[in-house]
Amino acid sequence: MEHEAVDMLIWGKSRNLPKSYPLVCHLLDAAAMAHVLWHDYLSPNLKRRIADAIGTKADAAGQLVAFWAGLHDIGKCMACFQSMDVTQFSRLSGYPEAIGEKRRHEYAAHVWLSQPFARLGYGARRPKDPAFLIAQLLGGHHGRFSARDHRECRFKPTEVLAELGDGKWEAQREALFRTVSEITEPPPAPASLSAEAAALACGIVILADWLVSQDDYLKQRLPQIPADTSGLRRHYEDSLRLSPSLINAAGLRPVRFRSASFADEFSHIERPNALQHSVAEHLPTLLTGGPGLFLVTAPMGIGKTEVAFHGARLLGQASGTPGFLFALPTMATTDQMYGRARAYGESRAEDDAALTLLHSMAWLNDAYTAEGVDTTVISDDASVTAPDWLHGKKRGLLAPMSVGTIDQVLLTVLPLKHMPLRMLGLAGKVLIVDEVHAYDAYMQKLLAKALVWLGRLGVPVVLMSATLPTRIAARLVSSYLEGAGRSGIALPPIPYPGWTFADAATGKISPFEIEIEPSTLHVEQRLVPVRSSALDRSQVLRDVLAPLVDEGGCAGVVCNTVAEAQQTYLFLRDWFDTLPQAPELTLLHARFPARRREEITSEITRKFGKCEICQPSDRCGHRPKAVVVATQVIEQSLDLDFDLVISDLAPVALLLQRAGRCQRHAGRLRSAWAAGRRLVVLRPSDEKGELVLPRSWPFIYSPSLLRRTDHEITDDEITIPDDVQKLVEQVYDDSFANGELSEEDLEWIGKEIAEEGIADMIAIPSPDEVSGLHQLTSSDAQEDLVATRLGADSTRVLCVYQGPDGSLYLDEACTTKLPDTTKLSRQVIKEILAETIPLRSSMLAGRDAANDPPSSWRDSAWLRDLALVSLRIGADRSATGWVGQREFLLHPDLGLQITAHA
């Protein structure tokens, strides 16, 4: 029987092209790219996982995935799609006209493909059989899977979706299916396919489609498009030849790290400490089975970051998972870690490999964007610059190396569009999560769900914390082992200080306790009166900082709210103004414009981090006499060293983190008054000395945790590391003290249970619970509208200045008018966003049309949701404005001050 030939007039791409690109050529391009991605991009671990799920060898699995990719757009062969190009459609002869409503082509592929797959021997009896699962995964190549229709099993595709069209349309779809099959030469049909392997395969298809759909590539190929079907095999071979260059240009080449001892890998460390030595000696002996979870629980300032990089490289090499994603709690800590990761990648990678920075404001970081990269310096180091392609939305996680906020991990287990692409990017590298203790119950539950998926996929994971409650550590380890098929394993005690390795292959858990020379942290409680629901820190700060004022040194003062940090700064400024040799004074919090906040963060890191002038063995004396007032932004991952830390009362884990910024680096020259590590805790109290919480604090921290901490932290000495875990368990354990729970304790426990329940409700199912791929992308919400952090409803505020003529300006000098046009360059958008400040949306109550951005910005995803606050410049050069009943004042040293008026 003679089959109908493929009609080269059926088009697959036409937008931005001088003429239409044939559908069959696009399908073959995608098949070729998937084939090359399998061999050149996919990690050896993921290839094994997908091959095992299919029940075949790795090369055969790659051929099957390429074949499937070559069918992803077959749904475009229907009248309602082809008629979108009127000129091309008019050239078609003998095809039935479009019927019914316009339907998406990816859903058409989903509906049509299961039956031809069944004829090839793919199982088609149960919903999870390959014929239906692969049809569903290909129908999800635009990022969202459709739900199964029970009629797919028993009815003709056109009876399920009449818009597919019979007659010549059906004959052409059959011709396309047959042609792709004949040219790609797939192996026999798979006997099975798991949901997680199907999701990864869909990620490969999406990536292949994106790469070969680039305008430049299509325009390059158009002149060589074959005149008829006899040239299609040559076209496919040319696509195979050209695909590697597309992968290279996109920055998708895997990274290869040079093997080395810990000492060689981090030559700046004069002598590895006990933790570093233990990991370097024992971890390699545990990696015979491949992937696993590596948990590091050790005090602050002990070099856990170097241990993480070293451990991640060993895990990646042992499991066939090169590269890393370093996930951190905040954008500020992520930006700082990017610099360290860049230095590591440049020095340790064998060849050039891309490193991406992943958070919503990453493109404002000049060290990451193209403008901040110095391409004139020639050295032997590898380049880790990320090409433009990786800067595109949803692409950065596909890079071989990434540094990002924890949200990048948590988004992967939310049922959002393009979940398969995120999972492909996450599962292709080692995951490192820093500051694991810093996440609330909601985020911890999402992280545990991600670990179940990563355990199933055999992805190595590194977790780090200085103050992690045992129950949370046990849950995270158990989640990973559950995913690896090792449920129910009794966990030995998690050592502190030390590290633990959980082997995904065997379930064996190997704990290693380490000996660290104890150090003493002197804790001093100072009673601070609460007046009008606010702390009056003035007298206590005068007393505590008097030696610094007289003799020199530096101190960090950490306040629990922005408003309190601003008030503290103003008091200290007024005091210091009366002194002949005043200390430098700096304020850092989240309510500075992004550009100004980055300037301040860089400046204090330069002054109070590791000295750029001294060698490791030098005794540093280059720091100024200074006080830094800050909020929680300095307690996580910022490598700062103060002679003294003064902190508001906070939950004990965070107090210890803040104390970790006290005399962090050995070799500093310190004044006599700073002979030992000292943490001064400001305890809000009434006239009788009883604890009284300021009105704003319960919105930030649980009153239960604050009172528990207050019970445990007294004027005493804390021995580090010996006392750290005991304090953490005493405060965070549900069976606090003698087992009696207060109303505040019950409220805290209930809040945690509620947050975990919300996370369970919105997260995707675990791999074994997936009944259909549509469960993985079931939410219609946009990514930026789905919270990975409860209570994180925020709006970016842009403060603008009203000039004498009534016009609005971006700068206080009124030299740069607020742009009001639809044609804004990337640089202009960047300049606008650099002046924005994140605020809780509730702080903008009373917002009206006057706070809306220009209507010309409505098509800009970056600018359309900004809230404008118009500031008037007064005679004293103060800049004030109003939103509802709140007065806004912006100052370069204070940031944004907000005062509520009745």
C-alpha cells in the first residue's frame, strides 16, 4: 500500500521569518536537538534514570526521547492552526476547512498521538501505559499538561477533538509520524515509563524546541530547506551537525571540575580545620554507591562553604551529576555567594562553563550582567560568564552552575507551568542548600517534598546549618531516603558539630562527629525599657559602646524591625555628632532602593569581611572605628566580623547566627575591651524587669520562641559548639521544659501545623502518587503570583520626585524625567528597577490611581505592577510623600521611613 508523502507546504514556524518554515523540518530539527542534548547536555545520572524507567540502555533511551521530540508539534497539522498563516493556507489543496473552535496545537498532539503509539506496540490499556503517558508529555511541551480524556482509549482522535480534521489532515499527520519514525529510527517501544522520567523527557523536549525555534537559527536554515521529501534525511543530518553549536552558544555545556585534595582546591586556607579534614578524609570512601545526602551541622564561621563546594564536587563526580545549584535564603546572601561561586568556578573548572545568578532582581547585579564583566583580562582561568540565552526567563536554572534563592528549588515542586523544565535544570546538578534553619514550616515542608523528588532521581544534595533542630534534620534526611526508596530507616542521632552522609543506594547513614576547640561566647542581658510599644535603647547603647568610642573597634547592632533600626541609627548619629573623633556609622536594612542597598552591602562587606590587604597569617588592623546598625539582613551568610555584637532578643537560632558575626576571623587586632567574644542581648522589659514584647515583634517572630529563648539565654557563658545544639533543642522542641505548653506555645505549634498543611495542599504529589502528568502543572497561576514564602505578599515601590514644573523625576536633583513611553530599553528598565524598594503590600493601604505607574508601562512585566510614591522636596531638602494615611520619607542614609497617621 502506497503512503501519502509529507506536504512541505504544511508550516511549523512563520513568525519573524521571510517565509514559512515547513513543519516536518521543524520536527526533525527538534528530534536532532533532543538527540544531541541527550549526549552532550544531560548528566550521566539522569540518562541512567530515564533509561532505567524505560527499561532499556542509555543510548536506546536517548533515541526514543529524540523520536518523541520529533512529534511534539504534530498537532499543528490541522486546519485551525494552518489557517493562521493565510498566505500559506491558500496554497494547500484538498484539505477540509477548519471546523469547530480554535484549539491549541499541543492539546491536539496529546489527543492524536496515543493511537499511533499504540500501533507501534506502546502499551495502551491503562492510563499510565506508555502510549498515553508519552502523548500527554508531548502535549505538555508548552509547559502545561492537559488532563486525560477517558475517550482517548476507545474513540478515534477526531471523535475526541473534531478540530483535528479527517481526510487529508489525518493522512498528513500519519505521513509526518511515519517520516519522523523512519528518519530517527527509534528502538522498540518501551514496556513502561515512570511519571518522573516522563516529566524529565518533557523538559528535554521543551529545551530542544526552544533551541531550534530561535529566529537566527531558522533564518540560517531557510535557504537550505529541501524542495521535496527526498532531502529530509539530509536535513536531519545537517540538524545533528548544527545542534552542538546551538548548545554551546546557549551556555549549556556541562562543567567539569578538576579533581584535587581539599588543600589544593582551597589553597588560601593555610591548614584545613577539623570539619574540613574529616570530610576530605572520609566522604570519598562513602561514595561507592553514587548519590546521597550530605548534611553539615557545625558552628558559624567554620568554613562550611568550602566544605560544601568540596563535597558537592565529590558527590557530583561519584554520581555522574556535574555542576551545582547553591541555594540561599535571601537575594543579598545570594548576591554575595555569587562572587564566591564565580571565583570557585573560574579556578576549578577545566573549560569554560556558565554560571547563572537566579533571583528576581539578578539582572541589576553588575557583577553578573554583561555590563559588569571585564572581557579585557586574559588569564588561564575558565570563563563562567552566562551567555544572553541563559538570561532569558526560566532558562537560568538550566546552566551547569547556578547560585539562587531557595525559591528556585521550591518552585520546582509547585504545580506551575514549565515545572518539567525546572525539574530538568534542578536534577542535572548537585543541590547545595545553605542556612537550612532559616526557613519556616511552610518552606521546610516544600523543601522536604523537593528532597523526595531529588531522592527518586538520584540527585546529590548538600544541606548546611549552624543551628538546625534535630527533628527538622531528621525529616529532611528521611524525605530524601523516602524518594530513593529507602523509607522507614531508623536514623542515628545527627551529630553536632559534625556531618552525616545518607547513601541513596543502600540507605546507610554514616554520622561523623568532630572535635572543635571550644570557644566561649559571653552573653550579657541588658534590660531595655519599652515606652509607647517601642524600645528605648539609648542609655544601654551609650553604656555598652562607650569603650568603643574611647578606644576604637567595631560593633554590629541588630534590630528586629526597620523602624527600630532607623530610630537606633538616629540616636547614635546624634550622639556621635557630639564627639571629637566619632566612629563611622552605617545603616543597612531592606528599605533602601536596590542600588543604594547594594552599595551599602558591598561597603560593609569590604570593611568588615576578610581583609583584602592582609595574607591569612597577618594580624589585620585595617578596619575603622565603626558601628553598623542593621536588621536581620546581616545574620545570614554575610561574612562579617565585628568586635562586639549587640542584638534585640530573637529566637535562639537567630541570636546564635548574629553572634556568629562576632570575632569571626582569627588574626584581627582588637582593642583591650574586646578581649573575648561578646553578645549583648537587649531584653525589652517593663518597670519590674518582666519581659514585654513590643507590639510589632509578634508579626516577625513567634512570641513562644521569644519567651523560650528568654528563658534559656541569661547572663552566662555559652560554650561553642558544646552548648549550641542543646539550646536549639530546648527552644524549638515541642516538649519544651517540663511538658507544660502555654497558650503561645500552642499557637506556635498550631501555626506550624497549618503552614505544613498549606504546603501539602498546594505542592505537587510525590512521584509514587502521580496519577497523571497534569497534576504537575495543574495551577493556572503565574509564577510570580505563587508564594514560596507565606506572608510574602510584597510590592516594589518606586519613589519619584516632583519637580518645580510638576513633572516626575527619578532623581532628587530632578535631572532625569520619569520615562513615559512604551519603548524602554533594557538599560532604562534596569535604572528604574534599581531605584525600587520592596514593601509589604499592607504598607500601601489607601493606594489609589496616583500611585499607578504610567499607562505606557502596562506591557512591561517588570514595570507594570510597581507602586509610585510621589515625593515633594521641602526647604530642608527632605523628600516626603503620602500613600493613604502613611507618610513616606526617603533619605540616602536612612532609607525609606514610613509613619502611620490617624
